[in-house]
Amino acid sequence: MILGLTGGIAVGKSTVRECLASQFLADVFDADKCVHRLLDTDAGLGVEIGRLFGPEYLQSDGRPDRGALRGLVFKDADARRRLETVLHPRVRAEWLAGRERCLASGGHYLADIPLLYETGAEPFFDVVLVVACSLATQMSRLRGRGLDSDTAQAMLASQLPLGQKVDRASFVIWNDGTLASLGRQIQLVTDQLFPV
């Protein structure tokens, strides 16, 4: 089973990913962790980001300054698109390689890709699971992370509207309630994906 996991920011994908991975022992890919690792370790990426945005977006050791980039790309859609042109191919190469390994070995694969629909990745997955919640819950969670309302709104606006992701999903998990409710929904999904 090649399973894609997506949804909006601050909907609880990480919690769902951990529960799913423990339920069906999948090889797991986390796009957000991949991006952080690439920004910290890929020297070529640092060079490209410096070329695209200038040295003020690099730390003294040449690595990209994630905070400065975040501040830029959520205020400037063109800058976000330029950053995506250097990040997305690298991320895609990594999750595709993991997918191929699982296909070759017969194992399960779970890829958590926040921009799965935005990057046209849907055809590579047997099933796409969307985690969703209300806008009020998303905003509350983002403010709980220390973000101001303008930044939170800009982050939400940078992604495909959550309702459109829900419409395209194979399964939807609604994460506005308790952990117990979330667990029951995950169990219902896994029962359908892997019937006994």
C-alpha cells in the first residue's frame, strides 16, 4: 500500500502519521523533516538560495536562514514560488526513491506531504488521506505556536484550500475533537485499508 497523507497546516498530520505508521508498520517519509534536513545539509541548495534571494538569506556558514526565508515567502508569493523551484524537485526525488524501495520490497509506504495536491503527486499514491479541521482550530493552533494572525493567514493562503483537498481525498480524518475521537477515525480507516 502506497499511502499519501496531506492536509492543511496545523491540522494534526504529524499525530495521524505516527498513529498510522504504528498501525501498519510502514516506511515513513516526512516532507517537512526532509526540507529541514536539506536546508541544513545540502550545500548546493544554500548556493542556489543565495543566488535567488541574496546573502542576507544565508547564515554565516552558508546555510539558508530558515527564519528569514519563512518571513519572506509567506509575504511574497513570487518568492515562495522561486524557493519551491529549488526545494520541490529535491523533496520529490527523496519520496519517490522511498516509494520505489517499498514497491520493490513489497512493503507499505506512508508519505506525509503537505503540498501533495499542489505538487501534482496524487497519481503516485494508491490512497490519499486528508487530515482536516475547522479554520478556527487551525488559527488557534497557529497562534499557539507563537504566530501572529497576519502570518498565520498568509501561511493558510499559501496552500490549496482545505475544502478542495477534502473533496479530492480517498479518506478524510476530521481532527477538531479529542485524541480518542482521532484514534477511532484512524482505526476506521485502517480497518478499510487492511481488512482482516
